[in-house]
Amino acid sequence: MTAATEPANPDWTEGGAVIVFQRCNACGAKQYFRRAFCHACGSTELSVLSAEGTGTVYAVSHVTRAPTPEARAHGPYTIVLVDADEGFRLMAHGAHDLAIGDRVSVTFNRFIDGLVPYFERTTS
Amino acid sequence: MSFITGVGLTAFGKHEGSSTLDLMSVAAEQAIADAGLKRDEIDGLVCGYATTMPHIMLATVFAEHFGIRPSYCHAVQVGGATGMAMTMLAHCIVEGGVARNVLVVGGENRLTGQSRDASVQALAQVGHPVYEVPLGPTIPAYYGLVASRYMHEYGVTEEDLAEFAVLMRRHAAEHPGAQFHERITVADVMASKPVASPLKLLDCCPVSDGGAAFVISREPTGAVGVKVRGCAQAHTHQHISAAPALSEFGAEIAIARAKANSGLAIADVRYAAVYDSFTITLAMLLEDLGLAARGEAAARVRAGYFDRNGVMPLNTHGGLMSYGHCGVGGAMAHMVETQLQMTGRAGNRQVKDASIALLHGDGGVLSSHVSMFLERVR
């Protein structure tokens, strides 16, 4: 059974407050960059799933020199790579004090003219 | 077989009023003369791209402008790895009998031909247009992410990274064409303006105007031949979000293939020319290539290992970080300097023995890799 190729709701790249990924029904591979087939095995049998928004920080960079006047207007921001608990990696914004290995969970912030995922340390 | 028979290189920095085609032409003219050839003996042309002059047929535009009618001609685009990829392509073209003398040329007025914001934005587009670029990353941010992880896994510090900037500046001081000549210290690097942590201004290469060219020929044209002994590529990803683990990056794959097809080992290498867009790039690549053990490249810099008179002279012209970075021509300067060293023409920068050289280029965010061994033959 082929799952819907589009999620029910738009993900953050389309203005929705959710992170979406794809899982291959044939081989189980996960992918974050949406496409019509599995990058690992080529199958077109993909499920489109919403992520919980939790994960672990893989890498961090605090950006002081922004690329555009629009980005600069937001002041310095922190870019992170997060390994989502579902088994894929994504780039996002994060709190300035994040460190590699931190457990994090997502909210969504306005940035320039869209909504972007913003990770903060999970409070236990 | 193929040989690097001639090289040309402009000074890097500001060339106010010079266009991309002007800078390419100056370097090309030098390289052809250096090879002892005439324009009509150039039957192949390979060129790169220019962010200030986007064109779907840049090689043909250049051929017409420069006044040659090659029988083989097109452009190549692999980001920072373009110079090395063009060299490998020219080698394959010559070995395949398609052309006898291939002109390889790159150049751009990247500094004076556009605003700094335009340059930063153009380069940030190597990121994913939907999943990365809307977050406001820059090339330093992509490499800053890699640096944070590399430092975490291998215990490298910011002071360690700073050593590479200091080394490149020390080498550039000896080259009149370099963009920067003022000596710097580790403290200067540490105190420089933050850009994208852990990278600071002096961890980053500058934006430059400049041009570089060389000729790859079927036979040597001078007394000393610089032969392409072996080369290989590896392409593991485009975007940093989709990159493999650090231990599976492409440099290690490319160098393993180049060692296998050249029959050479790292122990044979006497001179190294390694892509150095950022201090982290150089540190990682040296360790990936086996020119230093994991996490130990900085210690080798401190011990003078990569100095002009050291065991493994490295980027003696000052590299991207201090000779400068004009785009495609930036990493081509590494090849020009290597050829000068191998033919004993590096003047006050001449190393004792450059009989076998290892060159390595990287494009994207450590996405595309080209490794090459050159050997001096008489």
C-alpha cells in the first residue's frame, strides 16, 4: 500500500509547526529531504510521518556573521544538527547554550519570512 | 601519461577593473608561455565557473575571448574541488588521446565584482534550498558545524586550529603575490572577530580577485617533467545534513583510490598541497589523508613538520587562507606552486626535495574530493 506522498499538514518548510520525514516501507530507511523514492533502495513505497521533535545535538555553530540583511536583523543565531529520535538528521536553530550530546526538544520560531524549528535542552 | 607543462598565476587580492575573463586571460597567457607552447598548439580547454559571471557556456565564451578554437572544450563545476577535478579531467583527456595540450583555466573578480553579501549568499547556496538555506547558514556555518563535531570527537581545540592560519600566513609572507603578508599569532586568530563558532575571521580564507591556469600535455616540454602519477575522486553527499559520519568522509576514500592507482604511499610524498578554505578543513584533510594521525595535525604544525624546511612542506605559497581564494582559481594556486616547487623554480620558497607531491581538493561541505599524486621525471 502506497502511503500519501504529502503529509496531511504542511511541515515547517511550508509554514506548519511540525517536522516531517519519510520511511521506506520496503527497506526501512529514513530520509529527511523529501523525494518520490527511497534514497537507499529506490522503492516508491514511502510513509510520510511527523516526528516527535525530540533528539540529540550532533553539531553546533553560533552564527555571528549572517548572510543577508534580513537574517542579520534577527541578531546572532545558533545553527544545530540534531539527530532526531526517529533516526534521521536535520539542520535547525537552537538555544545559544546548546552543546553536543544535549537531549533537546523542538518549538518553532519566526525567522525572516518563515517558521523554523528551534531546539532547546529537554528539562527532565 | 600526462604532464603539467606550464603554469600561470596572478597575484590575489584586489584587481579593480579586471573582469573574470581578464583574469583568466592573464593566467592562461602565462601558462602557455611557461609551457613553451603557442596558442594554436592548445587543442583542449577546460575551465571552471565564476559567481560574478554565471554562464551556461563559460569555456566557449573564454575560448572566443582568448582567441583559440579547441577541439575539446567545456566547463566543470565541483565547487572548491573544481581545480583538481579539471586537472584530473585534462589528464584523462590527454591519456585518452582526445587532445595533446589541454589548457586548464580559472579566475574571477570575486572580491571587486560583487558585494561581500552577494559573495556570502552565492556560496551559502551549496546548502539545501528547502531544508537548510532558510535557516540562514553560511559556508563558515556549515564548516563550523563540522568543526564542532570534529573537535568533540578528537579533542582538537580552537588554539590547535589557529596554528594552521598562522602557518599559512608565515608561508604567504614569502610570496609577493599573496593577499596577506602581515605575520599573525595564535593569539591574533583567537582574538579575531567571531564568524560562525568555533570559526573566527582568521580561521577563514578571504574573498579575492585572481586567476590561475596550467597546461596538461602528452609530452613534457621542458627539461624537468611533472607527471600525473595517479588520481581519484570520491563524492559522498552534497549537504551537511546528509553527510556520513566523520570517519566516512570522502577524503579517505579518494586518497585510498589514488594510492592504489599510483602505487604510491604517503611515505613517498615529499610535498603536500591541501585545500584550506578554513583551518578546520586543513586540519581534517591532513588527518584524513594520513599526513598526520587523528587529532595530531596541530602538534605537527607546532613542531615545524609542515614548514618550508620541514619534513612535509605544505602550501608554501600561503594557501587559500593567506595567498587568497578567488573561487576556482584559488585551489589552482596550490597546483601552480607545486609545479614550481617540483621544477625547482620556487625561488626563495624553494623546498629541498619536491620529487613526489600529493594534492587534494575539496568542494561543497567536504562533499566532493579529488586526490592526486605528481612525480618529477627527467
